[in-house]
Amino acid sequence: MVSQALVGQRIRRLRHVSGLGQDDFAKRVGIASGSVSKLENGRMSIPGDVLSGIGEVLGCTPNFLTSAVELAPTTRPWLRAYADAPKRTVDQIVDDCTTAMEAIVGLDLKLLQDSIPHFTGDLMDQSAIEEFAMEVRVAAGLGEGDVVGNSIRAAERLGCVVLPMSDEVGRHIGLSVRANRIGMICLGRLTSDGVPVPGDRQRWTVAHELGHLALHMSQSAPTSAEEASQIEKQANAFAGAFLAPGDAMLEALERLGGRVTLQTLARIKEHWGISIKALVTRFRSLGVIDADHARSLFKQISARGWNKKEPVPVGTEQAIWFIKAIEKAMRGTIDPVASAAHIVGLDRGHLDRWTNWSPPVPAELADVVTSTFGERSTTTQAPRSKAAVVSMLSSHRSRTKMRPKPAT
């Protein structure tokens, strides 16, 4: 028999995921607001009709709420709630990761083996992190001088589950946790300005979060600004070494004349998919340029307005494991996602949230999302002609299309 405590935890998680406060949740279910805390803490038995009402509000069946699936606790992300991101938002995302893992286990989807090496060296030793990043690259099937062609796919090969988020979390466009001991990375698709996250920033974020999962396995979330700054530097050092191996960067620079200029960095970015700003920092860490040279390059970047939008656009990536695993498990069904949702006892919207990587719709296209993406439009602008819509979509796609990387 499933404990009331487990049912209550599941209700609390889904309530957080739905963005409902206790009072609003109680009104929608039709129970006293004081009862919510009791039922979520397992101190109140739940009649069948109330359980059904809760399921309707939270987008699940009573069977999902009373499932016997029990997971190892989900870790907290390596950021400071309240300071780095709103705690309520962080809780919502962490609970969504747990719910996604419950669905994965409930559907008996075959996870890839967790093959992320665990760092056992000195986190204050830059060279040790550099060497470790090369070890992780090997585990991800990358050669010493290989470009990370798709960072999300590399993370998936290492056994991570990568989920999309709608936008940034405080100052972050990504976060990572371990749910049921499996690494999970969540990636925002829109910046705080409401524009799609550039591909180079997305790739860096994946590598950064992979760094947290590999470097900080035994370390809890930071509690001070100093501690947070330190582990961010460590994860960034890992990301730089993972995406831009030192020897390969030195060889690339030598082929281009040996001088670190914005033009040279743009050429390297085109091949390696790493932002120009990140490359400045990378060459500084490799000792190729000094602090004054780096400072001068950053000033030039700022003067050109590249802090907001760099040249040489890099296309975005998307995860494939989750949707492929569902399609394999539901082989022979007309709509695999709908079938999986029915079996696990969740509304389809939950599974779509974890598997839909459709490009976010820019503000200028908001009035045509109904015809383009099948979502409800909230704009009051006059409808555009079909020709205008096609032109706008074509223009937007051409701006975000990834440039092919040369073979290494």
C-alpha cells in the first residue's frame, strides 16, 4: 500500500509545477485551505472523490498520485535560491525534474548508462580540472581534437536527461540536478529579453552544467556568495576545457597567424561553436594573452555591441533521448506521446513540456503562432497576409540557422 506521505509529496510537487499557491489550489479542488498542508504532509487521508478532483486540477489521474514508484531524493541545483534565482521558481523546476523522472520510471524507459566520471582531485587546481575535462570528453566519445558537434547529444551519451525550459531562471539559462541519481540538465530557450538563447550560449551552458554534475557530485548547493562564485568558476573552467581543448585551441590559433584578435576569434568560433567572449577567457586561462590584452578585447566587444549579439551565429540544439525512448516504448501506436501519457497517468501537456524543443516564437511573430505552432495567440494585432507570414518565418529561420562546421 502506498503511504499517504508519498501521495502528499507527489501532490505538492505537481502543485508547484502547476504554479498554484495553497489557497488557489484549495479553491480549485473545493477543500479548505488549511487542509492542503495536512494532505501534502501525509497527515490526512484523501477520499476518492477528492483525489479525483486533485488529479483534474494537477493534470494527472488518481493512479499517478498513488503510484508505488519511489525515487531516490532529487538533489538541489548548484545555485543559490533567493540570490541567484527565485526559490519558488527553482522549487518548481526541481519538482518538475522529479515528476519527469517518475514518468520515465513509470513507463520503464531505458535510460542510457550514467558514464559521467566523478572528479576526485583538488577543485582549486585549474590543471586538474583541465585534465579531468579531457577524461569526460573521452567518456562522451570525443577525440582529443574533436569539435563537440552537439553538446546536448554529448550530455545524453553520458547518461544525462536534458529537458527544455521556457526561459531563464534568475541569472541562469540552465540548471542541473540528480533525480533518482540520474543527471538532469534543464535549458532555457528564451533569454530574459524574450529572444531565443543563442546557440553558443546554449552550448556553453550544457558544458557548464555537465561540469557541475561531474565536479560537484558530493557538494551541496552553495550558501554564500563566495562559495557560489567559486563553484561557478570551476564549472566554467570545465566548460572551457570540454568545449575548447587547450592543445586544439593553440593549434587553431597558430594556423590563423598566432595573434588573438577579434577577427581570429570569430574564425575559431565559426569552427568550434564557442562565443568570442568565452574564447577571450579561454586564451587568457591558457596563458596566451595577459590581463591587459583580454581587457582590451572585452572593450572592443562592448564597443561593437557584441555583448548582446555576437557575429557568426551558432544554431541551437535539442535533446532527442526522451522522445526517442517514448517512441520506442510505444512502437505501433498512432500517437506515442499520447499513449505514454495515458499509460503513466499524466495529461499530455506534461510530456510535451519535457520533449517539445520547438523554437520559441519571437515577439514579432506572436500573432501567427496559432497557424505556425498550434498555440493560442494572445495578440490583438490585425492578421497579416499569408505571404507576409511566410516571409517573416523564412527570415527568422535564416537568422537562426546553424552554420555547418568544417570537418576536423
